[in-house]
Amino acid sequence: MRLFERKDIEKVIRLDTDLIKKMETAFTSLVEKETTMPPIMRVDVPDHNGEVDIKSAYIKGEDSFAVKLSSGFFNNPALGLPSANGLMILINSLTGEPLAVLADEGRLTDLRTAAAGAVAAQYGSRENSRIAGILGTGSQARLQLQALTLVRPIEQVFVYGRKREKALEYKQEMEQELGLQLTVCDSVQQVVGQSDLIVTTTPSKEPFIYGDWMRPGLHITAMGSDAEHKQELDASVMEKADVIVCDVKAQSVRLGELRSSLKEQDRAIELGEVTSGRQLFRQSDKEITICDLTGTGVQDTAIARHVYHRLLAWEGVTDERREV
């Protein structure tokens, strides 16, 4: 069994169109291949505002699959630590032997989540979407914006964070990194009112986007709610949506935004149905579209296999020839 640390993993993988395609294929596999994906196991640590999730998925015919342990401890920034952490174990599908421990400290989860956001935006937002709205200022807010620029011609960004100083730091960093114009807003409603597409990236326990703010053509990717106590969208938002897509319907009903929208559950479709071509997402520029991402084990298996093969290839190349 091999051990690869984050410093090794970051040499061979980054957020790019190749990774986005891997996530698209992973979602498609949920409807086109025989897949075993058990419900998420979660351990809550309320004393320290933390949680640990265990996710996995086996895709029939693949020679390996991943089991992931992912933690989110949301008081960590006050301690000078990142909120997210974790690791993945890649297992041989034939023998059950562990092939590798990917001690990525949550980096692979961050990357696959951002890539999934890009898939959602690519299918759900208008092709000419140029103004992005980002709600939240953490690491996922950074990666989601980077991912959007890979699939849409983003020119301007509106951002809101509960702590204005964090929002200003985000603005400075992303303007330098991406060369975009960012504006820090005083309210969530200001972001919603000026954006073509919005990504919510918070661990909020109370909804902060409402249905009467919706405008024709708007797309929202909601990726913060992945537990029963979390919610970013008011039920009225789902009611106003023309199309609702989620990564896994049963999981969204249990942990995501569909939990608060019982009337809308029947018409929701899964992202794999869209990526496989079985269902359409956006069909006109006037539609209001929603995509609820709760995070799936099939994404973890896809990125773990992807990075493992890249790591083996990296080791087989001489130092002088190595490239990312």
C-alpha cells in the first residue's frame, strides 16, 4: 500500500477542464452503469462545530474504488486552521486490498466539488453568463469562481460574506489571481439582483435567498447544504425555479435543498440524467434554474482513481522531464 501526501498530490492535479470532464463522466456513470453508492455516514461533533463524513462508490467494471473520510470543523479559521480536512483510501476492486492512502487534507474533495460546480453551471446557466455571484468567502468560494471561468466568459463578480474584512480579502486575492473585477456587496440580495449565475458556498443553517428575488434567466448552484441542519435556499426559491437538478435525488431530499421543498421533489431530475443526454437542463434563456449539490461518493472514486494513475505516471518519469 502506498502513501501519498498532499504535497505529492498537488504536483499532479489541478482544477482544469480535464478534471471537469472526469466529474461529468462520474455523474453519467450513476445512470449508465451499475453503481453501488451507500448513503453518507456522518458523525457530528457539535461541541466544536464540526462534522465528519464517510463517502464511497463502486462502479461496476472499474478496477478500484475509493472510501473517503472528510471533515469540516467550522471554528478552525479562528484557530488559524482550514475548515476542511480528510483523506481517501483507494481499494482494489478484485481483492479488496488497499492500494493507496491519499492523505490530501481535503484538497481532492475541494477540487472535485468545484469541478462539479462547473458541470452544473455548464449545463444550467446561460451560455452568455458574464456576471457571477459568490456567496461565501472560504476556500470553496475561491475554487468555485475559478471553476466558473473555465466554462463561462465571466467578466465581473459580486461577492457577499458575513465578515466584510474576509470579503475584501477574497476580492483582492481573486482579482490578482483571475484578473476579474470583483465588487463586495452589503447584502445577499444585492448579489442576487446583479448576477447571471450564483454559487452558494456556506454552511448556513438558515436560508438567505428568497423566491421573490428570482429573475428570468438566473441560475443558482447551491452546494453548501449537505446535512439535515443546513439550508441556503428558502423553499420559495425552489417553487420559482423552472428546472431543478440535483446530484442524487434521494440524497438531496435527505440532506440538501429538496428537504425543505416537498412539493418540488417529484419534478427534480439528477445531474447524471443531464450529462448522459437523457434529460435537458436549461432550454431557454428565460428559465430560472437550480442545481443542488450535496457531494457524492462517485465523485470521490473518480478523482481518487484519476490522481492515483497520475501519481504512478509521475513516478515513472525522470526528474528532468516532469510536468504537471
